[in-house]
Amino acid sequence: MATDESIHKLLDGGRAADILLWKDRNLSAVVLAGATLIWFLFEVVEYNIIPLVCQIAALAMLVIFIWSNAAPLLNIAPPRIPEVIISEHAFRQIAQIIHYKLAHTVSALYDIACGKDLKKFLLVVVSLLILSEIGSSYSFTSLLYLGFLCAHTLPALYQRYEIEVDHLAARGSEDIKRFYKRIDSNFLNKIPRGPVKTKVK
């Protein structure tokens, strides 16, 4: 059974983990409301990204224009835009992380595709087919929002109902193992296979 600290550590700790585990409820609620608003604009209202960005930029420029010209009259400070500078080192680090994750995923999928572990191969193929079916039924924006919603709520729910979830997961795992054994004995073992060649050291 994992403790609160181990779940926090599993999520890489820091501010992101605090938000996902709802340790700061106000900030987590703001993040969820922001994501819901973005989903609503793109999926329900059917806004396109370019007009939305242009309208936000135009509104921001209008506010800055009015504020800058009204500042001397109202004796207030003119607006200052904070400079956000992302270093080259940060970009390289992000690129290296993406490259590592992508290479690891491709390597793992290649090993599974070679058929070394038939159980894992079937599980991945079925999962990909289910994802394909879900992807054809929903838009990309809705899938992104659904993924975000799961990431934003499931860790906190797991932390709260950890014992019940672990019990259900153990039962589900046993049921899946029994089902696989049945399929393996009735169908998979009857598939003819060539002789396995042993490597000469």
C-alpha cells in the first residue's frame, strides 16, 4: 500500500504533483476550470486556434494601449510586460527527455511486436484497437480533455480510496489471469509454431 508521500514522489513531486493531488484546492480548481473553458471553446463553441489567439492578442494590445495612454492622466504606473526567457539549456533538456521517452517506447513496442511475450503482445494489440475505436468516436480535443481530466482527478481519488482500489485491482488482475489461461489452453496453445532456435554462445 502506497503512502501519500510515495504517490507524491511517483508524480515527480513539486508543484505539479500538488495540483494533481489537490493539495492546493484553489489552484487545482482554477487549472480544472481553465482546461474546461479551453475544451468548451474549441469543442462546443468550435473556435479555431488562430482566430482565438489573434482575438486574445488584439484584446491584450487594446488594454495595454488604453492603460499606457491613461497612466499619465490618472497618475498610475504604465504596464510592464514581464520578460519570459527560456534558456537554450531548458530547450535541450526538454528535447532530450522527449527523445529518451520516444526511443524507449519504440524499443519496447519493437520487443513486444517480435512476439517474445505473447500475453503482452495480445494486450498491446487489443489496447491499440480499443484506442483506435475511441479515437474514431471522439474528437482529438475531447480526448485531450478526457486525458487531462483523468490525470487531474484519478491520483487524488486513488489517494483517498487507496485500499478499495487496490482490492478491486487485485480481483480484476486475478480475473484477467484466469481468462488468459482459458484462452491460452483452448486457443493459443493449438496454434502451430516452428522449432525454437537456441543461440550458440
